[in-house]
Amino acid sequence: MSLKMVAAAHVIPPHTLTQLAKHWLAEDTPNFDPAGVCVGSQEVEAKLLCKTPNSILAGSPFFTAVFTEVGCTVDWIYQEGTNIGPGDVTVTAVVTGPARCLLLGERPALNCLARTSGIATRCSHLQAMAVAKGWHGEVAGTRKTTPGFRLPEKYAMLVGGVSMHRQDLSGMVMLKDNHVWASGSITGAVKAARSVCGFSSKIEVECRSAGEAEEAAAAGADIIMLDNFKPQDVQATAASLKLDFPQVLIEISGGVTPENLASFFCPHVDIISLGCITQGCPIVDFSLKVQIPPTV
């Protein structure tokens, strides 16, 4: 397991895990749990089954936090960031605790794990494409995340081996077309943003043409996003920008999919961001099965 995989869980503050677990549990059980009467509080064991072969496990800290909150323990067979499989059904972890408490945590924990593992699996595939082509840049996510679930989704990108990009609007200045139109010009927008963000934040500008990209770079932008450029136009535009502004980072975004990603790889492109990392990403199918105790 790589150092990145080992360290991934360490970026999540413990209090954040607790807050998220409490919120998810409260959302799913806002008052009574009538079904808890049926099972009581006897100690039971449940196996976590992965039914999507060759998936990347991501989200185990969130899964564990949910069950910790309801008084259960989780023993992981597979570790965060590893490939689960290749069998059709793979026992991934064992959860132990009072029956009614284990079933309280079941759905919130599975919902999170399915989503984060799905994102990490897609990220792993995309990163593998970049490595196979010998591309030096970074595949990245976007802010196209599920409301209220951004932290787990960004974390899943990290486990999957791609860049998380900016976390939120406060993390970096990104001047998109609406900012430019509202302010009057790219140059004016960059100047205004620099006056408040100072040296500590990078400024990125979304550009729809080579001319806009040249203006943004000349105005002092740190990152130029070539938005919705065709693959055949990227090479020349990126090469020209790097020749005139070698310090500028160049990002490609808009219309990039897993199917056409490789066509955007070129020496002068530093970042390729894809909204499909989170939007429309397939989940990994997990289920939790309580084990029936053997009869004497």
C-alpha cells in the first residue's frame, strides 16, 4: 500500500467524522425505530459483502464512524485504497454489536461506502490511463459534488489517486465566464481578485478562446483553464501559452469524459478536470448480512 493510501484517512479530523456520523444517523432515524423491537439488543455479527469485483475500497473511516456512534465495532479484512476482488462476492469487513444498533447504522454506513468507493474506483481507472500514456500532469475532480456530501466525495478522489482540486470557493480564486461578464473584462476581474486574495491564493481564469487565455495570462493569472476546447485545438494553444508564459499552469475542462480523456494528454497540459468523477459515477454494490448463529 502506498504512503498516499496510508495517509489518506489522516486528513479527516476525528470531530468531523463524529459530526457526519451523527448527522447521517439522525437523518435516517429522526425519532423512533419500531423495527428495533423485533431484534432486540443481543450481540450479533454481520459480514460486509462487496458485490462489484475489482473495486477500490474508500470510505472506511466514515463507515467505522457510523458504527462507532451506535456502539458497534468494525474489523476490516481489506484496507483503505486496496482493490477488492476478483470474486463476485468478497467479504470485506465484519461488524459486531447489539442487533438493533447494528441495523440502525446499516443504511447510512452502506450509502456512504458505496458512493465513496465508486468514486475512488473511477478515479483509479482514470489515473491508470494517465500513467499508461506517460502523461506528467494531474487528473482532477471538480466542485460538482453532492450537497452535504462534498467532504466524503473529495476524500474518495484522494484515495482513488487523483487531485481533489479546490475544496470550495474559499480555497482558490476561479474566475468563470459569469465573473468576467459581470466585471467587464478578464484583466479587470484578475486585478480585482488579486487585490483581496494577495499572495496566498492562486487565481484561475476560465477561457473560451486562445485570445482570452493570452489576456488572462498577461493579467497575472496563475492557472489558465481552456474550457470546452476540442482535443485537436488543445496542443497548439497550450504550447503557445507555455512559450510566452512558462510559469502558468494549464488546465483542460469541459466535455472531458473517461472515453475521450486520453485525447487531451499532451506535454503542455498540467491538469485535466472531469465533472463525471462525481456526477453520474456508478456506485460499488455493498451489503451487510447478519450471520445466523449456529443451532446447538
